[in-house]
Amino acid sequence: MKKFMVLYMADAESFAKMMRQSTPEQQQNGMKAWMSWMEKNRNAIIDGGGPLGKTKRVDTKGSSDTRNGLGGYSVVQANSHDDAAKLFGSDHPHLHMPGAWIEITEIMPIPGM
């Protein structure tokens, strides 16, 4: 099996707006949908991940605050990249947020390890 990093993406403004405007009931329903998806796909999930917070960019000049579209992550396993992508159909809870998308990147093995 191959491993894949799953990045839950959304433009920063859409994500912030959703967080400001969602009711406790909407948040609870969202968590139920996530838990249902995770249970349905439990055999493929290596790390259920979680939401991501503020980002620091580090380069040769030091570190600075930055913004990006990263909202959360998971790690899954599948036989192929296409099989991993099939886990995240249009019914995935993250895709119900306006302006959201999911990126799936293969985690490549390190030679000799």
C-alpha cells in the first residue's frame, strides 16, 4: 500500500466566514458527517489528522506569519493515487464548504529506509 497526504483546502476568506457564521448545531452536524466518513473509511485512514492553525514561513531571512489555504490534513493508504482520490468523492464533508477543495499527494518512500 502507498501512503498519501490529504490536504483540506479552502480560500482563507471562505473558511473564516464559515467559522464566524456557523451555528453550534451546524458545527455539530459537520462533526457527525466527518465521523461518519472516517468510520466508513477507517481501513484506509492511517492518521485522521486534524485542523491546522496559523502558519509561519521560514527562509534564510528568518520567519514570518503567512496565510494559505490549508485547513486540515489526514494521511490515508491506498493501492494507487486514483484509489486514494476515490475516497474523497463529492459527498466528503469538507467539500460542502463553499470554496473548498482537497489535494492528495503521494508520500514517497525514502530510498534505503
